Amino acid sequence: MTAPMMTLAELAEKGPDVDLLRQMVQFMAQRLMDIDVEGRCGAGYDEKAPGSRLNSRNGYRERTWDTRAGSVELKIPKLRRGSYFPEFLEPRRTAEKALAAVIQEAYVQGISTRSVDELVKALGMNGVSKSEVSRLCAELDERVHAFLERPIEGDWPYLWIDATYVKTREAGRIVSVAVIVAVGVNTDGQRQVLGMKVGASEAEPFWTEFLRSLMRRGLRGVRLVISDSHEGIKAATSKVLKATWQRCRVHFMRNALAYAPKAQRRMVSAAIATVFAQESAQEAHAQWRVVADQLRERFPRIAELMDRAEHEVLAYMDFPRAHWLQIHSTNPLERQNAEIKRRTNVVGIFPNERAITRLVGAILLEQNDEWTLQRRYMQLEGLQALSDTAPARLSAVQR
């Protein structure tokens, strides 16, 4: 574990050659975090307090903080249980600015329902002018657009895609639109948000155009696409990416259990789970057919579903075993989607699709930044073997 930063006396001894103001800002911010974390842990740094300790430190993650005194390098403490982020950094979060901008835009356009008025007051935005809204929206749109249209470099063997729905106003009506998000893992094991799109439906042309837009930006090397069961996704994946499609295992289980009486669902779930406990793809396929036959008499619809979905649900087993936990379902997107729903629920009804892209794009930009700071998401074992260009890169290094 890294020791705390220098004391105030040590800072003063550095003399006039150091940027004292910037160092003071850094010192005070670091001390505020240390004090806050001590309170959350119930004990000081490296203090032995077995009776009162609530948590413990787990190193630091570095973060650059832009202040009026200049850029300050901070070490944000990490906790062994839960997460920590200092409150004094929160006001600068892009997604919070985007949320404020969406609410302001709705307010200026006259969509001032009671809930929007309360939000405006809570955020201290009384007396909003159209010029202020336009300036803030333009600033955010520029950042979000640059993020969503950035070039995609390298090979991305695994791609997760999912959709959530939000409400917006269109031609005087309130309609539900799909927000689709793509997340990938590259051959270095790093996870990134690769793109998003807002559209009227999840039909095949919608998905096809979305995947083609990713290809135009440089997406390549996709071997497996993981998503919920949707014919539009399947068709677009085959047409555009020529990749294997993995049906989300978690969603499949929910679909199967919907055909069983409540009293029998635990038994059915346990039976199907024996398939996923197998050590190889060959054993899993054999067990799948055994379970389907066992359930056929009592639960014919579940057996029929298993007959149709066998190769879709077990596709992940043809890939490196070290990756099975992450690639068998869309669970890696669940937390991200939950955050999107939480933020969009605050707005309720968006004034237009631009506002949806602004807010959701800002949320995804923040999420991508956090992933960049975290450790490698997936083990390198097997990833290079999935890359079309890995042999070429290796040969170049050897030469």
C-alpha cells in the first residue's frame, strides 16, 4: 500500500522553486480524501483497530484534477469493500452537466411539468436563458460527438450489444425509442464503449446500419457478438460482422422458466444449470440434450425452446475457457444499463432525440473513462489467438 503524501511541513520546506499554490491545492485535496476515508474505515492509515474498523484501504487510483491553479495529480483512495469517489470532484462530472442541460432544454421549450419545475429548482437553475442553454448544450454535444465518432483501432474479438427504451416527444406525441449500446473487449483485454444510437425500433435495418457505422469507424476482428435474443440482431450480426452470435444465457433462462409453474421453476433451473457446469463444449451439448429429453414430457414448451436454442446458448464454449464467465451473457452491460435508466428516469420524457444522445452519450463517456483507469477486464490468455492481425504484429516484433 502506498504511504500518505507529504506533510504540510515538508511542503513548506520545498521553498520558492515549487508552484506553491498548486501544491497547496493538491495537499488540501489529498488530506480531505484521507480524512473522509478514515471516517469510512473507522480507523486511520495503517492503524490497528480490529474492534472498530469498518473497512480498509486497497491502494490508490490516479486522477488528474483541472483547477484554476493548474492541473493537479490526485491519488484517490480505493476501498476493499465498495467504491469511493470524493464529493468535491462530483460537480465536474460530464453526465451531471448533461442532465442539467436536458432539463434546461425541456424547461425552455415549455415542457415545464411539475416534476421538471422541481428538478430545475433543485439544481438551482431558476431564470434560465435560451442563450445559456444553447451554449451548454453545444459544449456537451461537441464532447459527446467526438467520443461517439472517434476511430476504433485494433481488433475486438468480443462485442456486447443491448438496448434500453426511453420516452421522447415526436410530432406532438410521446413515443418510446430504443437506445442501443455496443461495448467491446480488444486483444489487450481492455473494455471500451464503442458506440450508441437512438432509433425508432430494433428492426434489422436499424441494427444493420448501427453495425455498419462501427465498421466505418474501424471496428474489425469481431469473433463473438453477445446479446439478448432478437432476430434483427442475429441477422445484422451475420450480414455485417460475419461473427458467431451468443444468446445471453441469463435471458434464455428467464425465457425458459416463464414456461414452468412457479412451484417447479427451481427444479427446472437446477436441471438446466447442470449443462453450464460441464467442463467442455462436447459434454455441455450432450448434457443439454439429456436435460431437454428429461423435461419434454412435463414441460414440452421448455424442451422445444431448448431444441431451438442449443447452439445459440452454448456458442461461448467454443472460445477460450478463461473468458467463459464474461462472454456467456450480457451481464457486463447490466450495471451500465442500470445507470442509464437511473439518469433517464430523472428526466422522464426527453424533448427530442438530441437530448437523449447528449445525456446517454455523456454517461457512456464517463463509464469509458472509468474503465480506462481500471485494470485489464479480461485475461490475455487466448485473446491473441482470436486476433486476425496478432501473427503479423508478432512477426514484426521478431524482425
